[in-house]
Amino acid sequence: MKKIAIISTLILTIILIGCNGKSNSEVGNKKANELSENFQNTEAGENEEGEEGVVEITSEQAETIGLELNQIEEKSLGNSVKVTGILELYPQYKANISPFVGGNVSSIQVIEGDEVRRGQVLAYLQHPDIISMQQEFQEKNDELVFLKQDFERKQTLYDKGVSSAKDFQMAQSKFRSTTSSVNALSAKLKLLGFNLDKIAKGEIFPAVPITSPIGGFVDEVMVSLGDYVAPQTKMFAVSDNSEIHADFKVYEKDIYKVKEGQQIYFTVASKPDQLIKAKIHAIGKTFETDPKAVHVHADIHNEDKELLPGMYVEGRIVQGEKMVLAVPEDAIVKNGEKTFIFVKDNDKKEENKLRFNMVPVNIGISDLGYVEISLPSGISKDITIVTKGAYILSSEMIKAELGDDD
């Protein structure tokens, strides 16, 4: 009993030391006392039948201590190369959008963060030159109809020997020159996004639309209403995060271990408890000088689009992938040389009560915040365990056992 008392004192001391400063210490002491009182009101450590290694708490108590439950997962751990890197976009999945002609911004249709589809209008530009270009197209297009008829008529007369070669050649030259002008104006107006059929029928559009060449999200809006925008001036930045990739650095000593097609498991700061899977598709052929490393590119399927370019990542390149049963490090409770996990008892379904059994396990390699475990014979891997808050649950169970002995 002295050994158990010492262990209990040490665990409670660790919990209280976790609160920094005087104010945090007071809060920690208060919360520890509250939890202690709550657990003493609930039979723990030994249930009503006197079973050891069992703890019962209420749902409210579980929420208070931040208890989290999950099933045991299979993960690939160990036998890997540690790497770090940055999430990036392929060039074809990001766009800086600028106009082909200068003009004043008459309308802005989006703001930063908006999702846009390919071809969607982002803004409109107005300028007298835009109107003049459409007017010139209409005039040249109408003139071309006349010149075509004149050319065909003079060609017929020339073939019959009625018209001179000079008249035929002049008609031919004017027709070809005007055809070239109309084709050039047509190409320009198409680049600007105008409907040529409507313009040819006499319609004039006062503003040119600025559209997105890709679908994605608006990253930047660099113009305001009334601004004059010169040709090739950046107005918007749009990116498609669905096809993001990871750019890892692999140091010289590990290059021989890396091959195309290998799996990489990595984490990001926004999802520290989630292992994300990627696959190597390209390995750089030149070394960086400081530090001496090559770039390794890996494909990621970013369906939920929560991964963003520029995020820092830490990962492992898997060699000879081996799947093992693994739990988060916070799920492991150590007592001397022994290790345990808390398993939820699904057989006892008392209202507003949770019951957990302390089960001994053997542990193996640790990697990426997970620990390999081996379950005792007769226990299925399809169980629900405590993945966060296991040490608090253990300390309260020990306190309850001490209280019962008194």
C-alpha cells in the first residue's frame, strides 16, 4: 500500500506541475480537488463486486477530464526515413489573372476566399479603346462582305478574259488584307471574352469580362473599383487546393533508401493526431547545397481541401511497409515495468455511466505519436479504448483504491 500511495502522490504532483505560474497552479489545484471529490462519489478502482482494475465514471465526469475514445487502428510504424517539407501546388493548379487590355475597373464580382468555377467572371474593365475595337470589327466585317463579292466577280471576268489582270489583283489584295484584319480583330475579341456573333450583328459591349482560367478559391484581390489596370497587371490570384502535393527534403545519407511509388505518412500542425497518406511520384536529380538534400515530391488526395499551400509537414517515408496495431501515445499508462490501456466495457450499459477495464499490453516501436501494441490472447482488436485522458483516469482509480482501504 505504501508503493501505491507513492505512485498516486507522484501522478498527482505531475498533474499539478503541468500548470505554470501561481495563478495556473491555483486553477490546477482547484480542478484536481473537484475531480477528486467527483470520483470519490463514484465507486472506482473496485466496483460493487470488488473487481480490481476497473473504473466507473459518469458521462459528465468524462467530459470534465476531456476523455476521448476511439478504436484501435492498424498503422505502418517504424522502418522509415524521417523527412520534413512544405505543402505546395502544381503550377497548373494556381493562376495569376491579368487583363490583355488596359481599362478601369467597373465591377468586382468576388472577394478573397470565394470559391469560383472555371470561366466565372471575376471583374469587368471599361475603356474607350474596347468599344473602338468592336466598332472596327463591325466595319471591317461588313466591308469584307462587299470585297468578297467584288473579288469573286472580277475573278470570273478575268477568267473569261473580260477584266484586266490589274483589276483582278487589286480586288484580290483588298479582299485578303481585309480578311486578315477581320481575323486579327476576331482573335483579339475572343481573348477578351466577347461574343463575336452578337458583335457582328451590331451589338456593342461597354466592358470586358475578366474570367478565371481554373476552378478553385480566390487567394488575392489586388484591385478596387475605379482603378486603372494596365495590360498584364495582376488583378487576382486563384488556386485549386484539391491537387496539392508535398515537397519533402531528403538528406544525402538517406537518398538510397527512397524510390518512386513509396508511401509517406505525415502530419500537419492543424491535424497533429491525424496521419495523412501520400505517394512519391518524383525524386529530384540535383542537390541543394545548404543543407545537402534533394527534393522528393509526393501526391496527396486533398478531397476536403483543408490542406493549404505553405503548411509545414513532418513525415516518414515507409520502407517495406508493415502494418501493426497502434494507439496514440496518450492511450498508454505505465506502472513500473508494465503498460496498460483502458478498454471500454460495452456489456454494462447503465444509464449515464461509463465503465473501463485496465488491460495489460506489450508495446513495440513508437513513431509519429503512435505506439505499437500487442493485446493479450482472447481480446479482439475491435474494442473501444481511451485515447486521451488515460493517466487522469488511472490516478483517480488509484485514489479511489486508497480511499477504500482506509
